Amino acid sequence: MINAAHIILYSTNAKADRAFIRDILGLAGVDAGGGWLIFKLPPAEIAVHPTDVYGKHEFYLMCDDLEKTLTELTAKGVTISEPINHQSWGKHASIQLPSGADLAIYQPLHPTAYDLES
């Protein structure tokens, strides 16, 4: 039976992005050997959206209050690379990793699967 998900972010500066995830986002992790950090994520969910493009995947961090979260992150020196965009399903934005890659973050305004754990 499936008991977890493993997500891989590819980076041109993996060391800096790992430090960012550990130190700025505050995610705990383990060293899988040789400094190869693997981080524990909060509860997750998966959705399947229709597309005509083969093999497209997206990864979003989720939060309860996007404005508050972005304020906390900018106070830590994080760059907001895409400002808040309001949609019927939620509010989303992007933050910039040290490598320059964007990491999407959103506040859902719809029921979420992780609420099933309650």
C-alpha cells in the first residue's frame, strides 16, 4: 500500500536550495548520506487535471493564510517572484529559491483532501 510521496525538485544550486528549505522554510530533514538532505513535508494531496501536454507536473506548497506567510518569508529575505493572484479555487504566488527557480505556494479556498485526517 502507498504510504507516502517523494517529490524531487531539480536545482542548478542544490546545496543553496536545500539550505533554504531547511533554514528559511523550516522543514526538518534527514541526511541520506553525504549531505543529501531529504525533507519531511506537511500533509499532501494529489489532484489530476486534464491537459493536452504529456508529462506535465506541478508542485505547490500550501498554507492557511497566504498574505501572512508571504509577510513572514519576506521578513526572512525571501523574494516574492510572482505576486498573489486570486482565483476561484484559491490564492497563489511564487517565491524564489536561491538557485533562481520559482516555488509556487497557495492558499486553497476549496475543500482539501488533507482535511480528511481530522
